[in-house]
Amino acid sequence: MTVDLLVNKLALIPHPEGGYYKETYRSTLNIAQQCLPKGFNGERSVATGIYFLIEKGNFSALHKIKSDETWHFYYGDTLEVIEINEEGTLTSTFIGSDLSEGETFQYTVKANNWFGSRVKGEGKMSLVGCTVYPGFDFNDFELAKREDLVQSFPQHSKIITELTRF
């Protein structure tokens, strides 16, 4: 399968952080604002799900959301998910099918961690799914600004520069 075939067959569209996506699920059950943690404006779906496709030479720019996000491996090459938590600890997690090499089929990024992703090494593409709970809303999405993130985490300036666009 090629990137073009997957984009067409799955009806994926460009994602603001990089790559392609399509929302595949949005719960009709909602959580009232007063039942959500501070910082949420308005109600949220209980959960949402998307397909996400990234190809070599592109990346999912560092961003954060107010919800936990579980990544699920579906097809292609290993995906590297890079995170910087609120304390400044950087971790890389490899989502893929080679369990003997420490890869995992699924991984959860905790709410409010900065994170981005890219295809590992010489891989060509990675198709994953992302489940967000409480459900994703673009009002909860913040794309990293390189200068601000480097100022907050100067020890990670190299990876921040690699995974930001502005």
C-alpha cells in the first residue's frame, strides 16, 4: 500500500500538525463542563478516534492537548512518539510491530505533555489510530512555538527544532 492509496481509500485530509487524518469516531455521550478538569471550556464527547498517517520526510509537530491520547499501531513502519512532560523529561516511544526490539502496539500520551511523532529511521510511512478521552476538540489543541519551547526546555533544543515548524 502507498501513502496515496491510504489517503484516498481512508478519505484522509491534511492535519494542522503534519500528516493526514480522518475522524472515525465521536461518542454521542457527552461530559458536562462542570464534570471536566479545569481548563476545559464547554462539554466534550466521552471519546474520539482518528486514523493518522505520517510519511518519511514529514512529522507531527510538537503540540499538546488537555486529554489523554492513546496511539494504536495499524500498518507500515515504526512510529516514534517524542514527549516532553511538564517536568521537562524527554521520552521516545516506538509504536510498531517488532516487540522483540521494544516496540509496542499501543501507547498513551498523558494530557498536557508536549508530543510529536515521525517515522522511525529509514521507514516510509506509518498508519496509526489515536483515541482521545475526554474527546478531542481543537479548542484543547496547542501547537508548540519553537522559541517558547526552547526557552522552557533548553536541554531539548535539538529535538524541539526538529519537530516544530515555527
